Amino acid sequence: MSTSTAPHPVRRIVVVGGVAGGMSAAARARRLDEHAEIVVLEQSDYVSFANCGLPYHLSGEIAERGSLLLHTPQSLAAALALDVRTGSRVTAVDTAARTVTVVTADGRYTLGYDALLLAPGAVAVRPPVDGLDHPAVHSLRTVPDLDALGGRVTQLLTGRAADAPAPTAVVVGAGFIGLEAVEALTARGLRVHLVELADHVLPPLDPELAPLLADELRAHGVGLHLGVAAQRVAPRGEDGSVTVTLSDGTELPADVVVVNVGVRPASDLARDAGLALGPTGAIRVDADQRTSDPHVWAVGDAVEVTQAVTGAVGPVPLAGPANRQGRRAADSMVGHRTTPQAPVLGTAIVRVFGLTAAVTGPNQAALTRAGLDHEVVRIHPAHHAGYFPGAEQIHLVATFAPDGRLLGAQAVGRDGVDKRIDVLATALRAGMTADDLAELELAYAPPYGSAKDPVNMLGFVAQNVLDGTTPQWHPADLDAARADTLVLDVRSPGEFARGHVPEALNVPHTELRGRLDEVRAAAAGRPVSVHCASGVRSHIATRVLLQAGLDARNLSGGWLTLSAVHPSLAQAAATPRTAA
């Protein structure tokens, strides 16, 4: 007796765009459906490359360019039976006929689909700067971008006399990619100027943490031009150099210019196909990545997502969400169980020479714009046990809702930042509160952490603030504190002498219990605004004052944060004032 197997119906899945979202979808679809015909159409020559690694090859840290090329059409055909067509630009989608129009070097053709995935990514924002078409101007988003920029840097360095001045680069845009470009160009030996329209580097970071990055950049010879815009790039010499003119009139000579001021969704194809877009121009999708057409899905930098805390809607150009969206879309296309897209946290991290900066959730400005009440907690703990050699300070800022829910967190430091932000991102996704952070059981041994981990400390401090145990004031309240309260500095006289609030009374916290009458007389019925270096000693002092019947509050983040927000204070030095 013979048996026969009925032919499996073949579906054609067409993926427009490779890299993170598109290739994740294509690979997942193949693993779930061995019989589908899967065609990937990529307009460039590179269908799968590590775009996040580009700056690190530019610097030389990733030595081999080939390390960035993760897969080729040939390797994908062999491993996953994917029909990958590079150099294939999709110019139109006919949703009624279920076809796409493809243009290649050999001509034009039409390809039908049963399911279509759009992963067009994003395109660089072109700022209103005259002269951006000059050959000295580069970006850093694709492999060809890397080749062109790296080639120019090599040209500038090759054959240069040992005593010749270093070539000069101007980087426009101090976001994540801009900072990585600055580090890479400095590592190659260039003198770098960084231009940023915002008043601080890394605009997603709260302004109180940004000075730490600015100091690190300056320590590595980077010239900072903040709160100004590049207006013009003009030829300067026959060697291809240019002059970059800024909005404040500054003229910067440059041998190479790198412009990375952000991206926008590459959604023109979807718009022309009649698919629904959101107000930011991103493609609108449902929880399974399906667009307004039931046979078309979309993923990656071009799609609209919802921010988890504020509810703001728009694109989030990050690799992690794009990869997860690709997997989800593939599940939906082949009828597999899906995990609906969760709101996005926007967790991100960047290395700036010896520092690391990381964020998860909205910053304080975004919470304020969204009208969300919040308390801010600032701490400056060591990344592992202070008595163990090599302890480095982490500057941590976290926001909490009045009910204790964690809303967002940021950190800057030389070690241990990634670990804490990953824990806090997980806590944020889980909806944890200050109480939950306080009770987290995290790995501890002296080389790795502390018995009270910085994450636990955030929870402890937030508990004290939220339940009223320790009222607090903030660096932004300085003018009011100086005018209407007694500013009490409980640091040592030596710390006080190196910089202080002019009107402050200096009473070291170890002397406070014996000098309460002195403090009471100086306060003269006013509240007492207490601070120390980081907030720890002043917390003790605040509790002493409260239990002595005084109206006291503790400065969130202490002098470390106050002097970052008000840098002129750090310049003041005088003999400690004592009460009359």
C-alpha cells in the first residue's frame, strides 16, 4: 500500500528592507514555515550588518570591517532558504493587487505577495545648514557611510608628518551616534569639536547629569559648542577642508564634518500605498505589527509605538524593539501565537570615553510635558562595596509616581551603570514600586556590588521621600531656598571652603546635636534647607532637625547635583560663616 502527501500550499512572504527588523522577520518566518517562499528586497548591497558597531570600526576597536557584515544573500540562502535580493529598491505597493514594484540595475519588475512586511527604517534628518553637499560632510548610519568617512580619516592621517597639527573634525549633533563618532574620531587622533543645538550633550539625559559627560569630553580634548547651531559649511582650501560657521558667529576649521542630528521614519512608500500614518509620519500598526491593510505588516524605525509611561506615540529608532517587532510580525504572518507589542521604554546606553550614560523610561522633562506628577530621587553610591579596591561612583536619578511606581531612571558612571539600568528597566516593565526596589534580592559580593545595592538604595530613599520621613528640596529650588529658608550645609569645613551657597550656615552633621540652639536661632522661624555632598549626611541631619521640632528638608542629590545644576557655586570659596 502506498501513501502520498498532498502538496503544501505555498505562500509568498515579501520583506522590504533587511537589517534588524526585516531580517528578524524573515528568519523567524522561515523557522515557523518551511514551505513558504520568502523574498527579501534590500535596496543597498548589505542586507544584514551591525549598524550599531559602525563607530567602533571607525575607531579601530573592531579591527575587521567584515565583522560588521553578519550575513550575505548566499549565507542566508544556505542556512534559511531565503531569496535575498540586494540592490532591489521597492518603489510602489499596490495593496489591491497585492504586488510591489521593484527597480534594479537591470530594470523594473512586479512581484506579487500573500503577506508583505515593510521594514524601510529611517532616514537621516537633514538640518537647514548651507553646504551640506560638500564632500567633506559625512553621516554615519550605513556601511557606505562608514567606508566614506573612514576613507577620509585615513587619507588625512596617511603621510602626515609627526610634528604636523592633528586633522580637525566637527561633529554636529551630540546624541548617541554623535557621541560615539566623537569618541571614534578622537581615538584616531583627530582634534574634535562637538556642536549641539540643545544646551547640553545627550539631550535625552536630564540636564543635571549631562555636565558629567561634558567634563569627560573636555578632558579628552573635545571642544564643546552647546546651545548653538551649525549654519554654513564653506570650502576653505584646495585640500578639501572647510569652515563650519555656527549661529553665534564662531568659525571652526574642519578637515571632516560628521552630521548626525536625528532620523525620521522612512514611511513614504507606506504613505503612497495608502497605509495609515500617525501624526509623526510613522506607520501605524496594531499590537501584532499589522498595518491598516490586513495583508501588510510593518516593523522597525518607521513604525509608531507607544511610550510605556507617558503614552506618547511616535517612532523609537532602537535595535531591540525592531528585532522584537520582526519576530512578532513573522508570528502574525504565518498564523503563529503572537506576543502583542508592549509599550516601549526607550532603554538606551552609550559610552563616552571612560564614562557610561544610560536611560530607561521618560526623563523629567517628558514627565512634566505629559502632566504626570512625580518625585525625583538622586543618589551617588559606589558601584560595589566601598572598601573593596576600585569602587567607582554611580550618579543615579529615578522618578516615582506619588503611589510609588517607578517611572524612569538614568545613570552616569565609570562602572556598574549598565547593570543598574538593566535592573531598573526590568523593574519599570514589571510596574514595580519603591517598596519593590527596596526588597529586590540582587547578587552581592564585594567585587560586584553592595549588600545594599544602588537599586535598593533608590528604593529606600524613595520610600523616605514618599511617606514623608524625609521631605526634600531640589536644585531648581535654590533661589527660593536662599530667599526664604536657612540653608544649612552639614559638610566638613574643608568641603565648605571649596564651594558653598553664599548664605549657608556650616554646621558639620557630627556637631549638629550640640548646636541645635544655634541652628534654631539662625533659622528664626524659617524652614531649614539642609544639604551635604550627596544627601546621606544631610538625611541624618534632617531627621535630627525634624525630631527637634524644626521644619527641615533634605536636598535631593546634595552638593554633587546642586553644583552641576548651578556650576557658579563650585567657584565660591570663603571662610565658614557661623551664627551670630
